[in-house]
Amino acid sequence: MKIGVLLSGSGVYDGSEVQEAVLTLLSIKEAGHEAVCFSVDKAQHHVINHLNGEEMDESRNMLTESARIARGDIKDISSIHPADIDMLVIPGGFGGAKSLTKWAFEGPEGEILPEVKLLLVNMVNVGKPIVALCVSPVIVAKAFENSDVKPFVTIGSDQAASSYDIGGFSDGIKSTGATIEMKLKDEVNIDMDNKIVSAPCYMMESDIVTLRNNIADALSAGIAMV
């Protein structure tokens, strides 16, 4: 089985969350499948210094930066079609909310890149699963806004420790027409109707072992739907 992995750069604050991305690739391999990495050949919204959180005066390309994680084995999203992959996984990291969408700056009113929306819509239309990790359910929510598809997702829980405004994210996702379930760092949410799996990952305070298990559980749930 070929499992697509959509990356948005390299680094939690401006691209894909590296640990989530790498553990996704590991889980795919451990399950006996092949990862197909791809990204968007466009500039990131901005570049963040991961030492101090400050914005840097430079520009980086999502595809080029994602190639760091994929060890150069990566494709442009424009060359990827649902027929090429059996499932899609979107690791977290705020590249999804800053560059693949504009959620980080404009909330649920922010736009989604059309090429990202097209792939997600086509995956659901042909009945192929999507696994959205961490903050990535905002991408799913934007892809199906104002459509007949109503995703059922999680972005974490407001009843446990998190560095993020889980309630605010949840309200924003609901405003797009999706529904939300609160889930803890070791739980996954399964939307059987639309074949969408979501997991909190690092939206909640966690550790790398719990993270690894959360990702593996989400992937297993997605694989079971293929």
C-alpha cells in the first residue's frame, strides 16, 4: 500500500512538526507500507527561528524544506492524484495553519491553498482515508467547508494540559460545518462516514513515546478503512 504524507516545511513553528512527520514515516514502514512524501512548491508564510520564536528575514520554500525530512525523496503536490495513493496522512506543525491555510492569522475565515483542497476533496470522493494529526484537522475543515461533507474530527481536549487554545480551535472548526470530539493525547477520533481519522498528538502536552503511539494508532485506524 502507498500512503501519501503531506508536508509543509521542516519545523513546528513554520512547517511540519518534525517529530510527528518522522514518526509518521516510521509507523508507515513498521506497518509494512510505502510512504509517498509530497509538498507544495510555494514559499512558506514566514520563517521562524526555533531557538527564540522570532521571525527571520528570509524566505523558504515548502517543497525544498520538506525535502529535508524526506531525505530528498519528495514530490510536488501537483503531480499527486488519488489514484497514486491509498491513504493520505497530514502531520501537524503550524505550516498547515500558516501556509497550507491561513487559519493561524485569519481563523476559520482564512483561505486554503486550492491544490490542497482539491486533493483532500478528491480523496474523500473516491473513498480513500485521510489521517489528520495535531492541528491538521483545520485543513480538513477548510477543505470541506460549504460542502455536503461534514467532517467529524478532534483537535485535542480542553480538559487536559495543552499549550494551545483547544476551545478556540474547536469553535473555529465547528463554524466551518464540521463536528468536534474532545480526545486526549492517547486517543484517536474516527469518522467512519467520511473515512477521516484525527489524533491530538502535540496539540496536547505529551512526550515522544505517547506521541509515537498516538500516531501509530491513528495510522492503524486509517489503514483499516482502506
